[in-house]
Amino acid sequence: MSEKTNLLETFPNQYPNRDYRIVHEAPEFTSVCPKTGQPDFATMTLEYIPNELCIELKSLKIYYTSFRNDGIYYESVTNKILEDLIEVVKPRFMRITAEFNVRGGISSVIEAEYESPEFQAKLWKAE
Amino acid sequence: MSEKTNLLETFPNQYPNRDYRIVHEAPEFTSVCPKTGQPDFATMTLEYIPNELCIELKSLKIYYTSFRNDGIYYESVTNKILEDLIEVVKPRFMRITAEFNVRGGISSVIEAEYESPEFQAKLWKAE
Amino acid sequence: MSEKTNLLETFPNQYPNRDYRIVHEAPEFTSVCPKTGQPDFATMTLEYIPNELCIELKSLKIYYTSFRNDGIYYESVTNKILEDLIEVVKPRFMRITAEFNVRGGISSVIEAEYESPEFQAKLWKAE
Amino acid sequence: MSEKTNLLETFPNQYPNRDYRIVHEAPEFTSVCPKTGQPDFATMTLEYIPNELCIELKSLKIYYTSFRNDGIYYESVTNKILEDLIEVVKPRFMRITAEFNVRGGISSVIEAEYESPEFQAKLWKAE
Amino acid sequence: MSEKTNLLETFPNQYPNRDYRIVHEAPEFTSVCPKTGQPDFATMTLEYIPNELCIELKSLKIYYTSFRNDGIYYESVTNKILEDLIEVVKPRFMRITAEFNVRGGISSVIEAEYESPEFQAKLWKAE
Amino acid sequence: MSEKTNLLETFPNQYPNRDYRIVHEAPEFTSVCPKTGQPDFATMTLEYIPNELCIELKSLKIYYTSFRNDGIYYESVTNKILEDLIEVVKPRFMRITAEFNVRGGISSVIEAEYESPEFQAKLWKAE
Amino acid sequence: MSEKTNLLETFPNQYPNRDYRIVHEAPEFTSVCPKTGQPDFATMTLEYIPNELCIELKSLKIYYTSFRNDGIYYESVTNKILEDLIEVVKPRFMRITAEFNVRGGISSVIEAEYESPEFQAKLWKAE
Amino acid sequence: MSEKTNLLETFPNQYPNRDYRIVHEAPEFTSVCPKTGQPDFATMTLEYIPNELCIELKSLKIYYTSFRNDGIYYESVTNKILEDLIEVVKPRFMRITAEFNVRGGISSVIEAEYESPEFQAKLWKAE
Amino acid sequence: MSEKTNLLETFPNQYPNRDYRIVHEAPEFTSVCPKTGQPDFATMTLEYIPNELCIELKSLKIYYTSFRNDGIYYESVTNKILEDLIEVVKPRFMRITAEFNVRGGISSVIEAEYESPEFQAKLWKAE
Amino acid sequence: MSEKTNLLETFPNQYPNRDYRIVHEAPEFTSVCPKTGQPDFATMTLEYIPNELCIELKSLKIYYTSFRNDGIYYESVTNKILEDLIEVVKPRFMRITAEFNVRGGISSVIEAEYESPEFQAKLWKAE
């Protein structure tokens, strides 16, 4: 298990009977490029439908800040954050969108998402 | 029953045979964080399809203002407002979108919605 | 029949074999609040697919201007305009979107639409 | 056949096996109102999926410019341009969106589109 | 095989079990018009779902820069870039959107996309 | 004396020893064109440095609304409002900026200002 | 005297004792490039302080429209409009700003202004 | 002395030999209208040149929050904040700009500023 | 003398008695970084008051394009363009503003200007 | 002498006879709040008129990055950067503008500038 997940705290979802959407947009995410050692900057947007747990906002900030001096690629950090948050929050649905600043004249977005098996089954039934 | 619902007033929908959409956007919502005691600020957007009743606009403002000094979390206040309005307006469809200002470098959106059983049945039939 | 419909003029649709979309956006709509006597302001957007008739633009302006000193609620004026225009233009599809300026810190949108029975049948068949 | 179509030139589509989208946005379209004799101004957007032919860009400009002193209504000019371009380019799909400047406090959009019978059949099969 | 593809480098996708989206937006693309010899300018947006390989960002920049003094048409350069990238990256899905600056008062967008046979089959099954 | 000035109410300036700036921007001003009988629309911005009196905001709104059905030209209404407000508020400095919506493809701004003799003398001395 | 000046009409300035500013912004100006024969497009902004006369808005529109099929360079048309308007309106101050659309990847602005001798003398005295 | 000034904390200016500018923009200011009892909302911008003291940011927030349930007019609250801050920070220059949300279709700005006698003398000398 | 100046063409200023302003904004300037060999991109804005000569627009474009494959630093290219244009156009006043795209997370602007001795003398006299 | 100044590199100004302006805007500045240990984020804008030396862009980036894990207050970091750059670049004029992201609902700007004695003397003489 990723050590960083210890930083993440949750609280019980008070409205588990309803599928509702929570979005946290963090424009101050920064990590380090493993190749050049230079800092990368991104807006990290987390969107999810909670099941039993919601993510505590301050702990999310501390979790994001823990990447500040880590050397990690765009694709890896986006997928890792998704996996850490799935592990801790066990959501019905979750999507991470990481919008990285211009490097070499090119800006990049990485977007990964997850649906729990139960949520997928429910969507099948509804169609 | 929530005492706050007494603040909400309605008037009869003059066009009940048509499904039409009403949106009220209120950028001046404010409540208090129960943890820190500091004020929170949000744009609260209500969207609904009326059945027999429409919400009276001034009473909606007074209802929103009643949260001004209440300590309540993002997720709770959004769902509570949805439930209060469902109880009073009994709409065919209703959605609350609460866009909260930046706290700790992170801005948040909570969005919850409701469809009446009759409205869902009608959608089934139309497909 | 609403007397205001006499203000609306039409001309023959030269391309009745094609379903095409016409939009007229009028940001200078104003009427009067029946409760307070104070003026209301809205951007009134008309979107439709013509059948045999198109609405003449200058007559639409005169029709809108006729509400200038009428006391009428948001929901009523939007639905009334839709009904008047359906009666005169007999469109395949029509939608009115009324975006009202801020009152008491809240801005409002009312949106109502119509599909002719023939247009609905055609959509059924196409699916 | 419309004489204006002589102004339009094409070149062979080098990638006919792929359905791809081409958009040309022309914010400098102008014609004359047949009623008032005053000039009208529009942004004319052409979107299409080529079959065997692509439209040559400079000839499109010359074609648009040929309307400069013609008296023609919004609905007519939009549909006429669509028909001229279908005749010359024989596309799989084509859409014209004409956004006209404010007249009498009202701005207007006319949007018409076309699908070739073969393209429609392919869409049916895919569903 | 296009010689330019030698410029493109890849690295293994660490998350092949998940369909996730990568976007690289490059607002500094420039080539030369084969007709006039004058430079063209575009924002080139690459969007893809990786299979086994991801495109290395710096090599993508060098690849784009290699077009700097090439005479090539809008439609050709967009489709060629798509084909080169498919050949090297072998993605599940890929889309190129090229937004060219105003020439003769007209701006243009060319957009082409690709789905691998396996990805299409998966989409069929899911429906 | 203009009858409309009776609509304007004032309250004592609590900080007469300081030159400070007050701005009221009213985007919902409307009057009628004396030539065509059609309504005109403007954003009316009042900026002033109070002397002994401040303008009461609600009375300003009622004053503006009194022009709703008056036939009056752009230049006249702007200068008249300035003169009415000077008469009632007796400010040190005052400026009216009226931004009128597009008519015949042309939007217009009329801007007039006033400095009291005492204020001018003070500026002289300061230079 | 330029024949076009016959198109321009004026009305008496009702407030000649006050130096106030009038701005008319016309985003639909078009003329023809004398070199290429292709149309040019500009936003033509007229700003002036009236003396005895104000320019009548509709005649200004007709005057601008008279350039529609004239072949004339950017610098010439801007200075000519300024001179025509000075001749007819005899203003205290006048400025023409012509913002031309992109040609060959370059957009252009030409700005010329005039102060009457009396206005200059007054400014001298005030300093 | 105003009791609220007890909420304001300062720290020593480390660079008193240089005139430099500090701006704090607070878009979440809210107080209550003494007339209607309804909440007012403003963006409160503080700009100053420190002398010996700088304002501590968190205490400024707490100070602003103390107005949350106070009934106070636009003009009064702006001038009072300026006076409280002058008293505590003793700046060389200070300006408060309060931008209030729309009420009755009108938005308002109140702007007041202060220069210390020493700062004014220095400006005289420099001219 | 710089060889590039041969590319620049002029035409006689038809209004030499008036000081008027000409601006040409070119968002498609590109050269090459002499250090990295990678292309640089800038918006190059030329602003001048002509004396006897105006710069011909198409030759300006060709002149800018001649830098396309030159290795030259930000500061040098901006000053060189100013000097070349002064030499050819002999203006009363001229300013070059070069806004370079982000490199290493930093965007840059270089701005240099020139006044002819006669123009400076005239300004002295006017003060 | 500050150790960080060793990171800054310069190159000779090739145009020392002309006063021209250089601006470098860096939206990715980050340091750490000494009180809370949480990261701060700013856009750091450097504007200067070079004398004998220009700042090398890449070294400026490395210099800014060196603050990444330093605990330092808004006012201190802005003034320190100004002093370091004056020491190394010895400019005629220099200004640092640091725009910090929202903390506790308040965003902040710190702006400090410097003029060399020679530059001030020249300005005196010119007036």
C-alpha cells in the first residue's frame, strides 16, 4: 500500500442513498520532472460520487502537497492519485483530470476515471 | 420537518401541462465552517421542472440567508437544501449545484439531483 | 386569442423540405414586476425549426416591445411568448429561453419548448 | 444551376477512406437587406466531411465575396450557400452556421445541414 | 514508412489495464503553404488513449518542428500527423485537431480521428 | 426646476473632510427614441465626489426608471441627468457616462462631467 | 469639397457651454483594397467634443456605408473620414480610430486626431 | 477608539527605506443593510505603502469578518475601514476600494484614500 | 546596412502635416533560439508616427518572415527590427513591442522606442 | 552577499545607448509560508531597463526555483528578489510585482521598484 494514503482522511457520507457529485479543483499542484529535475505545475481536478465515505478537504491538500518534491511523470502521477483515492474513498465513480502547464511550447492534460462494479451494474440496469 | 422550510413560499404553476425548466442562480450564499468557525461562500444554483408549484423568488432568498450563521459542511448544506426544496415544491425534477470559493488553494462543487417517480416513469416510456 | 399575436407577421419558409434551425437573441426585453411595479430585464432567445412559416424579424421586435409596460411574472411571460409564437408560426420545434437580470442577488432563467406532433413522430421513426 | 457555383473550386480529397471534419470560419461575410437596402454582416461557418472533393479555400472566399452587393434574406442566403456547396463538393456531411450581427436589438443565427444518403445509411448500420 | 516517424520516441504505458485520455496541445505549429510559399500557423492538439505505448513529449515537439519548412496543405498535414502517430504509438483511440490562423479572412480547423479495431469491438460490446 | 428632481433623495455625507469617490453603475437604463418611438437601452454610470450630500441609492433607481417612457435623445438625456444630479447633490465633482446599445450597427457613449468652482480652485492650488 | 460630406447631417448641440465627449463605435465598416480588389473590414470609432453641432447618427451610418465599394488604403480612409467630419461638424476635438482585420497575418490600427485652435488655446490657458 | 481595531495585528516592515506597494483583495466581504436587514456583499481591496508596520493577513481577514452581522451603509463601512487601518498601520499611503454587488439593478463602488503628511511633503519635493 | 532592409518597401505619407499613429500587430513572428536551436514565437507590434514615408504592409510581412530560420536572441531581434525600420521609414516616433511565448515557464516582453530629434524638439516646445 | 545571487547569470547589453524595457513574467513561483509550513504560489513579474547587463533567462528560472522550499513571507521574498537582481544586473530601472494566490479568501500583490541615481538624474533633466 502506498504510504501517501496515510495522509488521506475520510468522513462518513451522510447521504449514501443518493448518487451525487463532488468536485475539488486544486490549481496549485506541483511535482518534479524525473528527467530534468525541474518543477512541473498542474491544476488537479478530482470528481467523484461517494459511496460510504467522503474525502476530507484539508487532508486532500496535504496529500497533494506531499508530491511537491517527488520526481514523477505526468501519466504516473495522475494514475497514482486515482488509485490512492480509490483505495481510501472506495467511491462509486471517480475521475482525475490533471492539466499541466506549458513545457517546450506544449501543454498537456491527463484524465483517468474509475467506476465501481456495483455502479456499472446499476448503469446497465438503467439503460 | 426542517424549520427552515417554513421560510419557503410557493405559488401555483400556471403551465402544469408542459415540462419547462426554471433556474435560480444565487452567487451570494454564505454559511459557516463548523470546524474553523470561518465563513464559507458559494454560488448556489437551483434548477427544477415544476409540477403543481413554483418557488417564490424572495422567499428563496430569505431561506438562503437563514444559513448565514449556521455551521454546516459543504456536502450537508447542498443535500439539505435539495431535501427542503423537494419537500416544499414537490418538483418533477430538481438539481442543486453549490460552487464553493477557494479554501486551502482548492475550490469545490457539490451537485445533487432528484427525479420524481412519475417523471422517471415518463422518461422510461419516452425511450 | 391573445391580442398581441396581431403584432406578429410571418413570411413563407422557402426551404420547407429541410429541418433547419433559426435563432433570434433579443437582449433588450423588459416588462414590469406585477408585485413591486419595478421593471424587469431579460435576454429573450427564440430558437425554432420552421414548418411553412418564418417569423418576420421586425414584427418580433415590436411584439417584444409590447410587453414593456405590462405587469407579468417570469414564468408567465416566457410561457405566453411560447404559446403566442406557436399559434402564429406553427413551427416543427420551438424553444424560448428567458434570462432575467439579478433581483435580490439572484438571477433567473426560464426555458420552455414545444415539438409538433408530426415532428415527434418523425423523431420516433428515425430512432 | 446557380452561376455563383462557377466561382467555387475543388481539389481531390487525399484521404477518402477516413471520415474527417473540415471547418472554415469566415467572420467577414456581408450582403444587403432586400427590404432596407442596408448591409448585413455575418460570421459564416462551413463544416463538412469530404467525400471525393475538398473546397479550395481562396475560391470559397471569392464565392462569399460575390454576395457583397446582393439583396438577400438571412434564411435564403444560408440555405443557398448550403445548396451551392453540396452541388459542387458533394460532401458526406455539411453544415452552414450563419451568425448575423444585431439588427433592431436582435442578433440571429441560421443553421442548416445535410447528410448524403450513403452517410445516413452508414450511420444506421453503425447504431 | 515516413522518415519523420524516426523522430518520435515512446515509453511503455504503465497503466495498460485502464482506458485513460492524454491530450497534448501545441499552439506553436508552423509549416509553409505549398502554393504561396508563405508560412502557416496552427494550434495542433493531439488526444489519445494509449495501448502499450505513450508518446514522449520532447520527441513530439521535435517531430512537430520538423514540419517548419515543409510545404504542405492543411488537410494533408493533419492526416499525415495522425498516420505517423498511429504507426508509432499504436493507440486504442487517437484524434488530431489542427486549428489554423486566419488566411484571407477565414480561419480553418481540420479534425481527424482513429479507433483501433479492438477498441471498436469493445465499444460494441459495451452498448 | 425639473420635476424629476423631486424623485431624488439625499442623506448627509458623514465624511465631508475627505475627497472620496462614489460610483453607481446602472445597466438597466431605458428611454424612448423621440424619432422612431423605439426604446433605447444604456448602462448609466454615475461617478461623484460628495460634498455635504450623498445620493440615496433607491431614489436614484426610481429617478432613472422615470425616463422609461420619455422620448429623449442620447446627448440630451445624459446632460439632463448630470444637471439634475448637480442641482440635488451639489457635488465637488460628478461624471455621467451613458453607454448606449447598438443602433444601426453603431454603439454610442456620451460622457459629461462637472467640477464645482471650489474643487477647481483646490486643484489649482495643489498643482 | 468631398461629395460624401453631403451625406452627413447635423443637429444643434443643446449643451455648448460644456465640453463633453461623444463616441460612436461602428464595427461594420468595409471598403475595398485598391491593390487586390478584395474587401477590407474595420471597426471605425469616432470620438469628439462638439462645439455648435452634433453628428446625426443615421447619417453617419449612411456616410460610412458609402465607402462599401470604394478602393481606398487604410491610412487614406482614416484621414479622409477625419477631414470630412471636421468640415461638417466643426468640433472642438475629434479622433478617428480605425481597427482593421487581419490581412497577411497582421492586424492594423490607424488613429488620427484634431484639436480646434480655440480648444488648444483653452488647454494652454488651463495649464 | 473603535473596538474592532483590537482585531488587527501588525508586524514590523523590514524594508522601511523603500516605498513599495502592498495590495490585499478580499472578494468575500459581507455586512448587513441597516435599512432592509438584508446582507450586502463586496470585494474589499486594500492598497497601501507601509511605513514602520505591515498588516498581518490573517488578522485582516478576522477584522473583515467582524462586520458580517453589522448593519452599516456602503459609504460608512468603506470610510470606517480606512480610518481603522490608518490608526493601526500608520501607513504612508492607503486606499480602500469597496465594490458592492448589484442591488435594485445598480452596482456600486466606494473608494477612499489617505496620504500621510510626510508622504505628501516628499511628493511636493519630488515635483 | 542590414541586407534585410531591402525587403522593406514604403509609400509616401499623404497626410504629413498631421501627427497620426499607425499600429501593425503581427502575432505570427518566429525565429530560432541561437543557444538551443529551438524555434521562438512572438507577437510583434509596430507602432509609429510617419514623417514622409509609410511602411507597405505586405513588405513588412515578408521582412518579418525573413527571420524565420535566423538564430537571434529576444533583445537583439527587437532592437534590430527597430533599427531597420527607423533606417527605412525615418519616422517621427516608433515603438516595437515583442511579446514572446512561454519558455521554461516564463514569458517575456521586450519593448524599445525611438523619437526623431525634430519630434523631441516639437514636444519640448509644446510643453 | 546573498548566496542565491550566484545562481544568476548575465550577458552584455548590446544596445546600451537606448533605454528599453524587458519584462519576464513567471507564473510558477512557489515558496513556503514560514508560519504554517504550507506552500505559497505567485506570479512573479520582473520589469527592467538594462544598463550594461541583461539577465540570462534560464538562470532566472533556476534562481526562482531555489525559493521552492524556503520559508519566507510575501513582503520579504519580493524585496529580497529585487535586491538580489539589482546587485547582479545593476539596472537603470527595475520593478518586481508578485501576485500571490488566495489565502483565507484574500489574494495579495506586493510591488517594489528601484531607479539608479543616474537614471533619476536623467529624468530630472528631461523634465
